[in-house]
Amino acid sequence: MLQLTPPPPDTVADAVPDALAFPGDAALRIAFDTWQDALLRERRMAGNTAEAYARDLRQFLAHQQARHGCPTIPALIALKPRDLRGFLAARRAEGIGGRSLMRQLAGLRSFARHLAREGHGTVAALGAVRSPKVERRLPRPIPIPAAKAMTGTALRDGEDREPWVIARDAAVIALLYGSGLRISEALGLPAKDAPGPGIDSVTVAGKGGKMRMVPVLPAVQQAMAAYRAACPYALDPDGPLFVGAKGGPLSPRIIQYAVAAMRGALGLPPSATPHALRHSFATHLLGRQGELRAIQELLGHASLSTTQLYTKVDATRLMDAFDAAHPRAGAGRRAPSAA
């Protein structure tokens, strides 16, 4: 039986709000708010990405506030390259990696472009600062038996949760692994588009609002049917397919929590997250001779180079299997025995 601590809030609305005062004057706050609105409405940026950009900009403004006083738009326009390098160096000293620093610079540049479009001027200092170089990390798929176990309900038998909640989580996880969806794509499905018996595909809105069609396996159809049958709420056809305990939109954190609980039961590493199920979908398809271009389309990758990372994962897996199983594996790396 899984021993679980109380789960986090079941809806986004229950999340703890950011209580920190905005680090800037009133005009800068207005520009910040209109920028966020533009990211979500005009650029149709994913909510998680827009939130990360906002958090990164606030961190930079707080850094500037601690050193130069209340940030203003003219002060940002007048930034020097050393100001930006100092911020990046401070973040690096806090243990922030190159990938996060690169995203922070991307967020700052996005806000700077917004200021320029609004007629405030150009933040020239950003053009003199290079993005940190980072190596692309290989995706870490979950082993097939563990991934299959996560898509069912048996692993959570005895857990103190409503049966329909467990069925709901299993249906979401089945979509992540069985159809290769991002968690935001799965939770963004409207009830009217719910896959069910006989429906072998579904259209999802990916990054940037790009639409793509993905397959729905019979096992996923069954998981969806089980959730719909058990759900105590009458779902609005235009509302979310997956709802929280109170009937509101389901928070991604609930699925993250469920996966973390099963991860412990299965002895999986911390890298076994909901997004790792999407990695597993691609890696396992490739391992079964899936065609790379088709996998790119299924994942919704804009660039084939992103999908090609999975070829490296599969090659690494094959070499690990070779080293573990072949009687001559590693022979060339061992010192020859004395004759």
C-alpha cells in the first residue's frame, strides 16, 4: 500500500499566490502586465512558459532594485552590459544552470522587444550579452513495464482517494504515454473532444496553438471511458475534460504528485516525471522501428533536430543492453590475463 502525504491543492485557483511586491514603479508594472497579456493572447504562448518568463523578469528587477533602487522603464533602457552580466553571474553563483540562464535571457529579451514596440526605446545592452552555451540533455525515458504500470490503477490500490480520482489520473497518464502528449495538452482537452470507444485519434493544441492529430490506442480509450463513467460531475462540452475534486480545471501539480507517488513505489529515479512519459512514448516507438519523421509529427516538434535526440537515447540503450548481455562485451577494455 502506498503511504501518501496529503495532496496539494486540486485546482490552479487553490495555489498560493505570489505575495511579493512588484519590483518596479507604476509605469513599469503596467508595461509588465500588458507584456504578459500579449504573450498569452497575441503570441498564444503556453501558460507555463509565460509564467516562467514573468518570474525571470521579476528576479532580474529585484536584483536591480537591491543595487540601484526602484527599477523604471528609462533605467531598463539605459542598462549596461555589465548590469546583465552581473545578474547572470549572481544567478550562476546561486547554482542556476546554463539552461535556466538561457531562458532568463530569453524572457528579458522578450520584455525588451515589448518595450520597443510600445515606443519606449531599445535595450541595447541585451545585444552585447551572449546566451550561455548548454549541452542538450538526453531525454530519460521510463522503462516499458513501469510506464505500463503507471497507466493503470492497480498500483494505487488501497490509496485513500476517491476511485474516480484514481481513474482520472490513470486516464491522463495513459494519454501522456499512449499518445505522447504534453501534460498541458492533455489537461487542455475540452470534454467534447474526449476520446472514447471507437475514436482512434484526437486533435490537440500544442505549443503556439499549433494543432495536430495524435492516435488514441484502445487501452487509452478504455482508460478514458472508465474515467468518464466514474466522474461524478456533468462535464460541460466546452469545458475541461479533466476536472479536480471540486469540479474545476485540474492542476498539473495533481498529476505530478500522482506520478511521484508511483515513482517511489516502482523504485524509479526523480527524472520519472509526467513529461518523461512523453519521452518514453517517442523512445519506445523508435525502438520498435518507428519512422523519425512520423514521430516528429506525433510529438508536434517544429524541428527534426529535437526529435533526433531520441536516436541518441535509443543508441545508448542498445549499447547498455549489449554491455550487459554479450559475453564479449567490454573485452577490449579489460587488461588481458597472463598466459
